[in-house]
Amino acid sequence: MKNILKLNAISKMADDCFDETYLLSNDTTTPVGIMVRSFNMHDYVLPPTVLAVARAGAGVNNIPTDEYAKQGVVVFNTPGANANAVKELVMSALFLGSRKIVDSIKWVDTLKGNGDDIAKMVEKGKKDFVGPEILGKTLGIVGLGAIGIRVANAAIALGMNVVGYDPYLSVDNALILSQQCKRVNDLDELYKVSDYITLHVPLLKENASFINKDSIAKMKDGVVIINCARGELVNNNHMINAIESGKVARHVTDFPCEDFIGVKNIVCTPHLGASTPEAEDNCAVMAAKELIDFIENGNIVNSVNLPNCVTPKTSKYRVTIIHLNTHNMIAQATSVFGNNGVNIENLVNKSRGNYAYTVIDTDNEIPPHALDALTNVDGIIRVRLIK
């Protein structure tokens, strides 16, 4: 029986992905795989039995991915599984950023008790909540990944002009992206022409607080900035200053913080991006399938800390090796097979940064001492035999 540990409540649809050889639990001490959403794993003592961690969502800030790579533990995420949910929230943020809908609702709540006078008060007071239409305006999208391309296509369908920036746009996403989206190679060009700007990039060391006083200064006066990606992409103090000066008309963010709450023209939603039952189901199913494919076949799909590697299992036995990405590693590994009379039928090697992953298929039974010899090779982190 293969134990799977759930560190958070995960959609029941994930359970249906596992057959009778798996046992899903909230408290097993010997899991081969872990499913997680928001649980903070930085202080978590990882059981030595764990082969992989699957995050049912895109962000992995709650997981020490670098440390797990050193231990030979694969960390998966589920890119695109919640893309439609986030897209829909971003589209609503466009309207919240244009029309003073939130302010108007709060004002209407103050009219309680005025009886028949409410209709007159509404007609008189509504002028304070006038806001522009988005039709014909320009939306700048920073990041054309699974979410960004959906936002682009939806905004174009609503009659907006769309400018996108993504130096790493994949071929698959480029094929989905509307041809009406103008792509630019310089963020400054996007800042210059956009009436609205929405962020769809992961949080990295190099882009923390990249929306700051310098980048905002390059934008149009009265720009609306939407952030449903990561709160740390925006410098809070600089944003507040830009709001107070009128340089930024409104900031709509899915990441409330002490600095933003109660500030006029900053609209905060409580991290609702992926909070739909459909998104939770999609993420759970994708995470489950990633775990199963890795545990049963050694295939790595959507890893955030080790190389992705998918190859059909063509032989009776498969050996997977997680190792450092240094010279002579493959030669050392294959020599162990040769010295033990094991013929290699298929070999695939993939690398990513400091790490590499080698998959070896063979029809020959592999003696335990050969696996021990592989494990003892300097630079090899983890060896696994899949029958």
C-alpha cells in the first residue's frame, strides 16, 4: 500500500484518481507522496519516505523547493488548473477599477432608514461614483502565461486594445493568444500606452516590488493597476503615494495588507483568485495525476525544482536517478550497469540548473548491490527502482 498524505483539505475528486493500491490519509507517518495547498512546509519535518510533493495550485512559496531538491524530493505545482477562475476575478477587477462600484455599494448601505427619500438621494448622490467604460481602452498584461492569455482574449472580446509583455511566451500559449494582442519587448512601452495594467508573473527575487515609484512614473496619469498574481510584486508605500497623488487612479489587489486596508481608491479582495469549487477540483486532480505518474512511472511533469522528464516505460524495469548536473555522472551510472551485466534498453537524461534526472529502462533484473553502488556514487542524490 502506498500512502499519500494530505496536509490540507483537498477536493474529493483527487481521491478518485488513486486506485486501491493507494491509501490517502491526513496523518500517515510514512507517505510516499504529499498533497498540499497552503500548509507552511518550511518548518515541517519531511518524512524520509517522501518521493514527491504536489501543490494543488500554482504558487509554491509555502514549500522549501530548493531544500527538497537537495534531498531528491520532486515538487510539483498545477499551472493552468485555476487559470479560468483567476481570469474571471481579473475581469471583475477591471470593472471595479473603472467604475466606483465598491464605494457606491458602501454609500448605499448608509441610506438605510431614509424610506421614500432613498430614490431622490440615489439620483442626487450617484454623480459621485461616475467611472469610465473599458471599451476602447488599452489593457497592458505583464505575463502571458495560462492566466494572462485568457485575460487578453477576454479583454479583446470586450472591445479593449491589449498589449502584452512576456519574453518567455511558450509556443502553446502563443497559439492560443488572440492575434489582436500586440506584443511588446519592452515593459516601458507597455507602461506608456496602458490605461489599465494587470500582473501575471510569478514572484522571483529579481521582480519583487517591480511595481514601484520608478515604474509607476513611466505609466499614464490615472492608470489602474490590478494585481491578482502575488502581493510582493508591488511596493506598498510607493503604491499608496501614487494613489494619493492621483498618478494611479485605483489599485485593485487580491492581497490585502495592513497598509492597503481603508485607503481610498485601493480595492482589496481576500485572495479569491482560485477560490472556486471548479478550480479546487481541477488543481486537486492535476496534482494527483502528477504524483501517480511519478510514483508509478518516474515521469516528472510540472516540477518547480527538478527537471521535467517524460518517457514511455518500454522495459520491465526502470531506474530513476536524481543527481547533480555535473560532468561524468551518466558515465559513472552506466558503468555500474555494465559492471553488473545489466543491458540498458533506453536512457533519457534531462537537466535543470544544478540538478539532473536520468531514467534508465532495462529488461534485466537489477541486483540490490548494483542499486547500492549507484547510491554511493558521489553526486547521486536518490536512486529508485520501478518494476
